[in-house]
Amino acid sequence: MRILIVATTAVLGLALVEAQANEPYFPRAEKSFQRLDTNKDGKLAPEELAVVVKKREWVIDANGDKQVSAAEIEAAMQKRLEKRRDRIMSLMDGNKDGIITEAEMDQVLNDMFDKADTDDDGSVSLAEIQNFKRAQWRKNYLERQAN
């Protein structure tokens, strides 16, 4: 039960991070920084960051008036939340009954752990975690579930 609570909390936390993704922020990862540094001088100028922020905001400008209302933000967040919910259910609801049981959660966690544990020692190191490709694992896991 503790695993279910921890995993559910983590999933909800990810949903909140996803919902806040439209707020302006500085990149934390080297790859993200490099993508924003369009002139490749190793620094971000305000205009380099503004391009991304504005592009992201105009995506949620549903009526195209170059203004983003609270209702438009809410609608965009709701749409992302629904997509995230559907991905989570697709990944974790093994029997597709609309409910994630503790057994299904345990299966997902065990499968994830087994895939990340590349040296088969029954635990995962930070290096293994960093090398673990969640998207690839998710794709593989969903394909196994379909078969």
C-alpha cells in the first residue's frame, strides 16, 4: 500500500509540474539551455528566452487575439491534465478497467525497475537511473501489454 501511495503522489506531482509548464522559467538542463542559446555564445539573452515563452503562450491563445486569458490558461491546463491522465491510465491500468489496483501498480514498478537494473543486481544506481529512458520503457511496456 505504501508503494501505491508514493507512486500516486509522484504521478500527481508530475501532473502539477505539467500544469505549471507554461510559466516562464530558466532551463535547468544543459540540453535545454543549448536549444535556447540560438547564437551559441554560451549565454541567454532576453530575446532568446522571449521567443520560447511567447511561442508557448500563443499556443494557448485559443481565440488568436494575442492575449491569454485565465480561461484560456485553464482550458489548456485541463487539456494537458486529461492527456496526462490518459497516458497514466494507459500505462498503469493493465486490464483496462479504468482502475489502477495495487497489483497493477506493483507490476508497473517491477517492470520499470527490471528494465532500469541493467547490471541485474536487484537495485538501481544513479547511473542506471540516468541511463534509463522512460519514454522507450513506456513504449516497450505498452507494446508488451498489447500482446
